[in-house]
Amino acid sequence: MGMSAFRKMVSCVLVMGFPVSIFAADSGAAMLHSHGVAWLNGLYVPASSAIFTGDLLQTRSDSAADINAPGSSISVLSDSLVRFDGSSLKVEHGGVSVATSKGVATTAGGVHVSPASSKWTEFNVTDTNGTVKIAATKGDLIVTDDSGAVTLAQGQQTTRDDQAPSSQAPSNPPADGKTKGKAQASGPPAAAKGGILDSTLAIAIGGGALGVATIWVLSHNDNPVSPSVPQ
């Protein structure tokens, strides 16, 4: 196969393959709107930002944040540490208020809370001092812990012990909300960092850039891949 034909084949594969992979990818992204000082993966977050699956959001005692995704609206309460997992949430400390028609569930310690149906459901979950409080404000919930699963009817509230050890909530970062360089020790745990860089969207963009660079090199190089006369 000649070099010209080889270049055309590679170019076609890259042009057709990358857009499909990008559009088929489910990045699990949502929009984050902070009200006051908040941190995403240990770094100060502006008033509006994208949030991806695996990202860790922390609010201060005088701040809060909203996460908006298709079919769901989530309010992260003050003094909270919450991991966003796209179709679910994990409350490490503090609380959330969830309104969803997409079945977004919430885990706090060893307690799992999920809508009982696909209908619009609203509920609150808080985890403080080893106690998980759950309130079903609209629609029924399924509450599951090590004792089994029960239905919490609309308008009812219940409490459960936080039976599973949660990640240690970090101390509040500096009052000015500024960080220098990488996340400092006062931010969320290091294991949660890098959510944005590891997201499907970032991988797709990186792959697309690699594909474009490959096409450019191949289309501007008339030398064979393995020259017959080594240099």
C-alpha cells in the first residue's frame, strides 16, 4: 500500500472515529452554581462551573451550592462535603436537598435513599454527628440500610445511624477562598482530585487533539514510515 493511500485511510478512520466516540460518551456532567465560597476537588470554584462524575464539592458554614442536571436539581447545604456521581450522590458530611425525575439516589454512611418511582420526587438527606436524617417532601422513598429496605411515604421523616465510616471531612480552607497551585491540605481528600481531568469529556478532547496532530504529520510527510536508507 502506497504512503498516499495509507494517509487517506488513517485520516478517514480518525475523522469518522473520534466524533462518534465524543458524541457517544456519557460524561455525566452538570452545572454547578455556588452561593458563597465553595471548593471543587480542593480548589476554589467560581460562581459557575461544570461538575463531573467523581468530583467532590465542599461548602463552608456560610455558603451553599446548586447542581443542575437534566431532570434533576440538587442543593448542597452549608458545611457539607458531597461527592457527585452523576446519577447519584454521596454525602460525606452535611446535607443535600434533591428534586429529581431521573431517580437520583443519595448515600450517607451505610444508608441508601432512592425515589420509589420515576415520578418527580423531592427529599432531604443530612448526615451530622453520626445520624442520618431523611425527609420525603414529595413522592415516596426507598430507604435501605443493613436492616433491610423500607418505604418512606411522602410527608414522613426518619432517622438512621450512620453505620458506615465516612471520609474525614477536611477543615475549612482559608477564609478568603483562595488557593495557590495545587489543592492544599485544608481542601477535600487528595483521592478526589482530578475529576475534571479524568472525565470522559477531557479524554475525548485529548483524543481529538491527538487525532488532528496525527493527520497533520501524515499529510505533511512524504517520507516512508521506515526509510529504505537509515539515517
